[in-house]
Amino acid sequence: MEQQNSQSNQTESQAQNAAGTTPSPVATALQRENQDWVGEVIQALGETTIIVPREYIADVCALLKTAPDFHFDFLADLCGFDRGPEEEPRFGVIYHLFSTTKHHRVRLKVLLKEVDPLVPSVTSIWRTANWHERETFDLFGVVFDNHPDLRRILLPDDWQGHALRKDFPLRGYEPYSLE
């Protein structure tokens, strides 16, 4: 009986939390613009993460930068991640956007399969994306389509592989090995 009451209270609490959360105005606007632009919306700790299919990321970023209600004029960060060779989709790119006039932020996430880690470049939207995308390419091997100068930025030009991939050897490949 006590277990049933506990489960009932948890269910009621979850329903209240679900009913008490307000949808992200950014996600709502994107869905209104094009239903396909939003794959999933995650709200946690007062922050919103919107998962965007890769083919729409440039369109989404362009709208968020120019829309007067949002004016995300600052790409604070763009970074990659590798979930490991056993996960699919394996790679991802995260875009942290900030509005210097509206003082709000949003995180966009694009998930990429290992066999095709390609995503459109956003350098035409924010010039600072140039260096961020080059770093993500250099360390994870994510290719940014239509990037004006996609080449290594941190590692030597003749470096083999991508150093932050989970399957990269800890001591590196020869001749760059420490021993």
C-alpha cells in the first residue's frame, strides 16, 4: 500500500512538473516556421537545447540571428563531441547562441553518423564560426560543407587522425608518439 502511494505521488508530481513547464519560445517559433527544423527540445536547469536535423542548421541559425524577437547575434561557442565508436549517431556539433540585446541564450545540437560526419557551415552567418569549425574539424573530423578554409588549425598538417575521437590511441600514432 505504501509503495502504491509513493508511486501515485511520483506520478502526480511528474504530471504537475510537465504541466508547469512552459515551452521554449525559441523552439515554438522554429516549429511555427518549419515543423521539420526541431527534432527534440530538452529543457533542463533553466536552459533550452534544441536538436536540429543537420540539413536545417544553417537555415535555423540564419533565422535566429535575424529574427527581431530573438536576435541571436553572438555565436558564443561551437564545439564537437564524440560519443564513441559503439554509439550511433556517434558525433555531434553544439552551437551556443547568445543575444547581446535581448540577453537570452539557446543551445542547438546536431547529431551526425560516423559514416557521414558532414554538416553545413555557418561561417556566412557568424564569421567567428570559421575558427570554431576548423577546430572541430581538426580534432573530431567533422566536415563543414561550404567552409571557406577548412584545414587543420591546432595540429600539424601531416597529423594522422583526429586527436579527440574516442578511438584515437592515447599515445598517438608514429612519428608523433612520445616514445
